Amino acid sequence: MEYDFWPTVGIAIAAMLVAAVIPVVNILAPLIGGAVAAYISRANAHEGAKIGGIAGAIIPLALVPLALLAGFSVGAGMGGALTMAVLPYMFFVAIIGGAGALGGFLGGHYNEENHSVEPADRSRGRSPEATTSSDTEDDPVDTLKQRYARGEIDEIEFERRLENLLDDRDDDFGNTDVRDPEEYVRER
């Protein structure tokens, strides 16, 4: 399912704010907000963590004006007021953003497990849509040809391994009508 990132972050923020006013569950508000937004948008775990983390980092922005006001009211001046605004903000971003990212990850993981949402294929740096069935079911001979073409193995090693692969195919399938290994070398 396709979703818009920033409106989904808005959903996470709204869910965090709603959960924050409910007694007892308010301590889990960032976790709940991230999980709800990831679940509603059908994001995978990776995207859910981004949604929850960004929403959790935005929530503490409300504290900055309050901290500035508090700093000025105690006569700390501009330097003290900025210190009172920035340091707590960084602390709350780490705590609330981390909890939001965890909630988003959990909501996205739930989607992956229960709603047929494809996980992000981070091992190859590609989205699941870019993965084809040929990536997962490579023919050993094709893989060998690719390694030879990239120069990972020399011609002698290529022919030896190809002969082994063709012998294995003869044994497994009883098919003795296979091409000569020299034909594969000429195809490269």
C-alpha cells in the first residue's frame, strides 16, 4: 500500500498526543503513536521506524518555547535560556524519538507478519518491488558464467566447475543430453 510520509507522521503525532493525556498509558505515548501510524499506513518495519522516530523528534518542539520562557523568567539571560531550551530538547528527542521509532518498527513488523507487507530488502539496497524472481532462483550455470565474466574465476576454474555442475545435473535428472562445456565458454 502506498502512503504519504508526512501525513503519516502527522497521524503518529496525533496518536502520541492523544495517548499522552490518558492516565497510565501516557508513559507509552511515543511507542503507541509510532505503532499506530505504521499500522494504519501499512508501512514495513523500516519505514515504520522512520515515521515513529521523526514524529517523536517533533513532539518535544513544544517544550522549546516553554523552556525559553522559563529561562527568561528566572533571569538567566539569553545564554541560560538557550541552554534551558536546547539541552532538554536534545534529551527528549533522544527518549521520545527512540520510543517512537521502536513503536513504528513494531507496528511495521506486525504489518510484515500479518498483512502481507513486504519487508524492505536492505541486504541489496533495493526495495522489494525491484527484486525479481530470477534474483532468488538463479541457475548455478548462469551464476558461474557471471563470476567468470566478472573475472572472479579463470577459464580453467570455470570449465572445472561447469563440468561438475553438468555432472551433477546428469546424476540428479538422468539427462545425458546436455551441452558441451566449450559452448558455455564461447557464449561469454
